[in-house]
Amino acid sequence: MKMQRNLQRYIHSHTFGHDSRKPGEARTLIVIAITASMMVIEIAAGIVFGSMALLADGLHMASHAVALAINAFAYMYARRNAQNQRYSFGTGKVNTLGGYTGAILLAVFAAMMVVESVSRFINPVDIAFNQAILVATLGLIVNGASVFILDVEHSHDDGAHHHGHAHDHDHNLRSAYLHVFADALTSLLAILALLIGKYFGAIWMDPLMGIIGAILVTRWSVGLLKSTSAILLDEQASVTRCERIREAIESNGGHSIVDLHLWGIGSGNSSAIVSIVSNDPKTPDYYKKKINNVVDLQHLTVEVHNFEEKV
């Protein structure tokens, strides 16, 4: 019984802060409400006024609304299941999975935008320019407000740097910021296309801007797929971070790392398994202190082996 009580100091939590409400969650919910409202207005206006640029911008917003909704759900699910022991390294990857899913949806929306824009090139339609410009301007204002709302938290997260940490920010919140920023650019493109079409008669600019908007969405989608898949597939951390660990252990001589795994277990969280061989082996805590001095890890496992020469 006494031993059981003393073992408590060796047991650590695997929640990694996901059991508390993230600062970006409330801001994300606000932006979802704003984006969803404007999405409905722009899609309806694009159909009624015959503007592909407005329709593309509305679909772009729809993709963002879906991605942000997934993100908000991920926040809540991760928090409510943070203590669930079925998740070996906590629920940090839930947010990452939400971002990955949103990226796939974005790629689908981008493809739809291209198809519709090409169709408008082949079969142009009349556009009610004045009404369309009004709605696009409103969309720009809404997107600008969303950028401001998310940028405040985005800047705060990025400001909290730790030594050797690859991703201190909230991965999905950063993506959400870039997401609405791309929306603002797409709104600008829609306004530009409508003005040129109205005053110079270049109606073809409207579907062209729809294609450019699709390219912006695709770039965001590909970038998010790369960053989230690296975490979901347990990609090895950068060479720089791994070398920091090797230098910390091997610099004094007599200690060699024979196996090193360093990977992300969620946005801003990392784990490592280090296997060390030494002719003068120390306790695991000795090596853990050295490693934690050069990289920021939420979970660290150290194996120590006594070096034996074969005769």
C-alpha cells in the first residue's frame, strides 16, 4: 500500500492542456457565425445576379465555414475526451485531424469553382453589376473583420516561443487565420472583376477571377494537407531538433544515441523515445534533464543500455 502511494509521483498526465478551453475556441465560433451568414448572402446574390466571382467567393466562404465548424467540434471533442485513457498520447491529434478533413473539403470546393468558372467562360451570363459589387464589398468588410478577430489570437499564440519547439501555435487556429485572409483576397478579386466588367465590358474577367479564387483555395488546401499529415503520420521532427538532442547527450563522450524518435502528438506538442548506450550509464532522469534543456517535449521516454564489447 505504501509503495502504491509513493508511485503517484512517477505518474504523469497525458492531457497536455487539452482538458481546458483553448483561447481560440470562442473566436473561432464568432467567425463561424459571421462567415456562415455572409456565405448565404453571397451564394444567393451570385445566383440571382449571375456573378461567378460572387458565387466563387460564397463557395469559398462555405468551405471556410465547414472547416471552421470542424475545427470548433475538434476543440470541444478534444476537451471532453482529454482524460479518456483510450488516447495514449492525449487528444491533441483531434484538432489536427479536423484541419486535415477541412483541407480535403477545400480541395473539393476548389474543383467545383473551376468547373463552374470554365462553364461561364463557354456560356457567359448577364451580371447585375451594381448589386453584385455591393454584396462583394460587404463580403470584404466581413472578411476583414474575421481576419482581425482571428489575428489577435494568432499573434498571441505565435508569441509564446519555447526553445527547440517546432509548432508553438495552435495549428488549426493559424490555418483559420490564413483561411479568412484568403477570403478577403478573394473578395477583392470579385470586386475587381465586377468593376472591370461594368466599365470596360470585360465580362470574362468574372469567371477568370473565379479561377484565381480557386487557385488560392487550392494552395491553402495543399499547405494544410502537408502540415497536418506530417503530424497524423508521425513524421520525424526536423534534423535540427534531432541534432540538439544528440549534442546534449553525446557532447561529453561515453554516451551514444542508437535510436531516436521525435514526432508531433498534436499542434504544439511533441513526444520522443530515446535509446542510449553508455559505458558509464546514468539514470534515465539524468538524460531527461539534458534533453529537456534543449527541446520542449510533453512526453519523453528514455532507454539506457550498458555498453558491452564482444570478446
